[in-house]
Amino acid sequence: MHDTRTISRTDERPPDAAGSDDAVAETDQVLSPTRLAWKSFRRSKLGLVGSLMVLLLIVIAIGGEQFSPYDAYSMDSSVSLEPPSLAHPAGTDRFGRDQLTRLMEGTRISMLVSFVAVVLSLVIGIPLGLIAGYYGGLAGTVIMRGVDVVFAFPTILLALMLVATLGASLPNLILAIAVIFQANVVRIVRASVMSVKEREFVEAARAVGARDSVIMAQFILPNVLSPVIVQATFHLSLAIFIEAALSFLGLGTQPPTPSWGLMLNESRTFMEFAPWLTIFPGLAIIFAVLGFNLMGDALRDAFDPRLSQR
């Protein structure tokens, strides 16, 4: 008489497949939120395209004129209003200046205005948002009422008012854009701080006697930077648009410094027989705004946990 035993092995899987799901889950747990966001951003094709567009603009702004045989300010009346050709790929303006070289110089102006204005708005807005969200009270009320005043005016109208009051110049334009953007930064930082300051690690820092400045700098600020970074990307594209609009109206970059908006203004009277003077600056503005918006959309999806999981 022999004993027959049946052993159920339905719960066993091949060695390669046994830990595959666990390995993926473990890998996702090991990765920090920043690395997960970067991984999600790399999967976004439109985000990568936008990043390449922005990188191209930065390269042109830094050294674009070095690839051009012409000077952005030199005039040559013998080639005035020439259409696009091999010698002048974007044509020439009424003074015979190479349009492509001036577009490159205009890229430098647009990048300078946008980056400096956004950085200045962060320098002003982040501390004010931290104070308003962490302390609240009278300080928070005063700060947020000032933010409400900024939001009471349309962006372009407020920029016009500030530049007209301060004077038409590039530094005043940068300052006006920074003042407008810092209000949005304050609001975003304050909302994030109010949701973070009651969490356990902040309470633990208070319990061990950490100072408020240390708590805000080391524990709260790193946890509120994600939405600020995303918003700053959209602010870069909006700053380019505002600079072009005010330069078009004569309140931004002043001649002979080339600017996309100023180039559009100068080409209005030549649109019928020299349309390239309008087309190329317009395309440059569209290219820059589209690049920053694509990159900003990808960053927003990457830093949003719900969108990243999808």
C-alpha cells in the first residue's frame, strides 16, 4: 500500500515573475518624489519638445550673434527692405539691417527680461508667502490685501500703469513684471504653507525648540517649491508676451535696441510690400511662448501625483 500525496503549487510562480510586481512597487517606493517627477517628465514627449525649444532660445540668446556675419545695429541702405534670401534669410528692414541678426538680439532681450523678472518675483514673493502662511494674523492680512490690489487689475493694464508711472525703460519694465508676478507667487506659497505647517514633521521641529526661521527654511520651503516652479515656468512665457506687448506700444525696449515687439511696431507701415518684417518676429513670439507652455504643462503633470499616476 503506497501513499499518494497531492501538493498544491498554485501559489508559486516562476522565479523571474515572482518578484516582478514587488520589485516595481519597491522601486517606486525607493524613488523620492523629485525623482518620480523627473521620471514622469521624461515620459512626456511634448514636455521634452518644449524643453528643447527653450534650450534653443537660451543658446541663441547667449551666443546667437556669433553665428551671424552681420551686426544688429549696422545700417546699409543699399539692401533696404530686401526679401528673404541666402544672404539675409529673414530679409532686411527699412534701414538695411539684417532681420535674422536682430531677431537673435531680440531673443536675448526677451530671455533677459523674462528670467530676471521671474527670479525677482520669486525673491519677493516666496518670503512674503511664507510669512503670510506661517504667521497669519495682521502680517498675513496686510500682505494678502496687497495681493488683492494687484489682482484687481488686468495684467496688461497694470503693467501699462506701472511702466507709464516709472518711465519707459527696460529696468522699469522688469520691475513692473516682477511686481505683478510676485502677487501670484505669494498666493501659491501661502496656500501651500498653510497645508504643510500643521503636519507631523513641522510639529516635531517645534517640539524640539527649532526657531521659526529654521522651520520655514528647512522644513516648509522644500515642500512648497513644486507648485512655485511650475508657476514660474508659465510666468516666463507670460513675461515674454508682456515685454513684446509693451515694447510694441513704445513703453518697453527703446530703439535702436531690437525687441520682438518693437520690431512688430516698426514694421506696421511695411506690411503690404514687406510682410516678412512682421511674420518673423510674430513667429519668434509664438515659438517662445509655446516652448515655455509645453514645458510648464509637463512639469505640472509631473509634480501632480494624480496626473503622474495616470
